[in-house]
Amino acid sequence: MDAIGLITVSQLSTSPLQAQVDVLALTAFGDASKDGVFKSIDQALGGALSEVAKSESFEGKTGQLLSLHTHGKIPAKRVVVVGAGVRNDFTNPHVRDVTAALAQHANKVGATSVAFVLPALGAAREALLVQMAVEGLFLGTYKFGRYMTSDDSKKLPSLKAFGVISDIKGKKPNASQSKAFQAAVERGSTIAMAINHARDLINEPAAVVTPAALAADAQAIAKRHKGKITVTVLDPKKCSELGMGMFLAVGQGSDQEARFIHMTYKPAKKAKKKVCFVGKGVTFDSGGYSLKPSQAMEDMKIDMSGAAAVISAMDAIATLGSEYEIHAIAACCENLVSGRAYKLGDVLTSMDGTTVEINNTDAEGRLTLGDAITYARSKVQPDEIFDFATLTGACVIALGPYTAGVMSDHEGLVRNWMSTADRTGEDMWRLPLLSRLREQLKSPIADMRNTGDRNGGAITAGLFLKTFAKDTPWVHVDIAGPASTSSSRPSQPKGGTGFAVATIIEYATRH
């Protein structure tokens, strides 16, 4: 048994028809009338379930939901059927949206307890389905309402108990099955907490989540995992001593001091390898002197989503454990306009000595990441580097708002990463790292300039970062599209999404 907040998750040893709960829930793949559990419930209800399904044109499509009072004909007070689409297209992560929709409906009707019949998709998938179901439960009930003052916003969710039925005959699980269930619940709840924490950081106003606030958050996580995580926070003076000319230039126009955050997790035994996750931490991006239009600036508090992802993921990694030595690095600052701000035409010297001519102050993320990657490569000396950044609008144009662009010149590493993303259900697509486009970054007065032409903008940003990764195996993940959403889905409300947290955790902890 495990709990997050006020919801307890447990394994039920009862048949669906005997479950004494407010809501008995099951999934439907296409025509629900062919499902054995649906048939048994329908029979017990005198055909009422199939009758309502027919009258409401319920076809088991993704996003459809059917709800019916039982009027005391079975112990459960209400039956809910959630559409899951085509069975062969249903992957483990899809169950997140099923349980998210279910939890939202339970709270809407004031239900305190739910019994969820786990889809029968094979014993090999059961533990992962439980994990994803638990993730969906807590991701779907997430709400950022800190600044809402209405009575409705203060109302606590009604749902208190969520039970999972994996054996429809009510057979009691053996010790091994119980252990696997508990591990799946712990993993799912831990991942969901990390994602929701990242969402909180992203959704907070930029006046609240400053570079110093992100540093304090990292230190609070380390304090919770004393002995497992250490944190080093560098102020501008220390960064200057290290020669971080690009990072410091981006932040020098703000009254909020920059902070360079370095979190380290070390396993109890000798680490199998050393992995570094680097996150862009621009807590507000005005565009600098290449000033963004007002509308484009409205959601620029999300420009630290990469930093939020790597910092939040470390909390879960320390809880679940890893065989790797894990480093999370976040270069955090604000990109504002003032008399101190860096300007177009400036030439900056990076930590590795490369000089960069500025032809766009709104291409600041790659400058902060360039020094962060150099720091990781030279000070940490990892086996692998991954960076995460709301980096380019060009990536959103290429792939749309839900898909991250992935770039790398290390085939084995990028294949492993993409496979991991596929398992977690986070949508990523590999873009080519075309060396021919490097010509666009040539400068007449410095080693390179910070942007190329409009065409291929996402790729030239990747090529810029590759300059600083050098020969270290490296993967760049541009999360500009999926870092936040204006169109919600059951497990992903509007606002910051916490994208990449799940894949980072999976990569670090699933061996």
C-alpha cells in the first residue's frame, strides 16, 4: 500500500462484482459488449449497461467515458467504463490517460473509493501497467491552484482510495505478486511526484521561481536525501573564475543573480558509469535586446523547464536508486533588458575559450548550455551528457507542440535514449545533425556566431552545442514544444507538463 497526498493505492483481492466501492471501473477496447467483465456487470444490472452504451453511442474510443448508477444491484454504487481505443495500439503508457480520466470523474461525482479492473494484456505487462496506472492517477489529479481564491479552488478532492483488481476471479496474490505490485506502486508514485514537482516549478511566476529559488529547491531535495545527493551552487563570482563568459553575459542584465547548480548522486556500490543531465534554466526570457513581442513573452516563465526536469528527476532517482553516478546541472539566470545587458555585436568568450559573436540575444539558451556542457565535460568528465532545453521555435515548427526534437552524433547512445522515451510514452523524434549547416554559424570576427539562418534553426542550435560537447557522447533534447501545453489531456492539464522527467528517471534507474 502506498499513498500520495490523500489517495491510498492498494491491491484488491475481490472479483469486480463483489467490490464494495463508490466506483467500479474498467476499460473498453472498441465494442465493450464483447468484454467478459463488461458482460458480467451488464448481466448483473439486467442489461442496463449495454442499453446505456447503445443510447450514448459508446464505442470504446479513446477519450469516451460511460457512467451508470447501479441502484444497489451490485455492491459498487456506480460503474464507469473508459474507452481505450484499439487493443493492438494500446501501449503501457496509454493507461495513464485512462486512470487520469477515471480519477477526474470520481472527484466530479464525489466518489471516495474506486476499484479499477486492470486491462488483461498479459502477465508480462502487469507490473508496468500498474506503474503507469498509478502515474496517471496522480498526474490526472494535479492542479496548480495556488493563486486561486474561489471556494471551488480550495475544495479538496473526494477520492481517497484507489484499488486495483488484477485477477477478476478475486484470487489472492502470492508473496511475489504482492511484492511486484508494491514496487510498481512505489515507482509510479515516485515518478508522478517528480513530474508534478517539475510542473509546480514551471507554473510558478518568474518572480517566485528565480535562479536563487531553483538553487534552494535543489538544496531542499538534497536535504531530503542526505548522504545520497550533494549540491554545489556557484554564484557569478565563482562562474567568472571558471571563465563562463557566455552564461554570465545572458544573466547580467537582471537584478536577479545567476546561479549555477550542480547536483550529484552516487550509488552505494561502484558506479557502472557516470551520466550527466544538463537543463536550461532561464527563469524568464524577454529576448534581451532582440526583444520578444508581448504575446510571445507571456509564457516565458517556462524557459527553465529543462532545469526543472533535471532537478526534479534527481529526487526520484535518489528514492528509486541507480547503479550510475548521476549529475544534474542547471545554469539558471534571467534574460532581461537593462544598461548592463549583453548586446548584439558583442563577442563573448566561453568557458572552453571559444569566442562567440552575438547576432541574436534571444538565442540565449545555447549560450548558457554551452558553458554548462563545458563544465560537465571538464569538471565531471562523464561517460554521457544529455541536455534538455526549451531551445528553438524552429523545433516546434518542425515537429509540432507535443514532440521533442532529439539530436546526436553518437548512434548507440541516441538509440538507447529513444528506446527509453518510447517506454515512458514521451513523444520524441530524432532530427539529423547535419554538419553542412555549420557554415551558417561562421562569424567574420569570432570563432562562431550564436545563430544561423532561419532555415534549419533547430539543427544549427544543436550544432552550436555540439561544439562544446566535443568527443563526449552527447544527446540534445529540444523540449520547446512539449514543455507546456494549452490543450489539456487527462494526464496532462494545461500549463507546464514536466516533460522529460519520466524518461530521465527511466534512463537512470531501469537497468
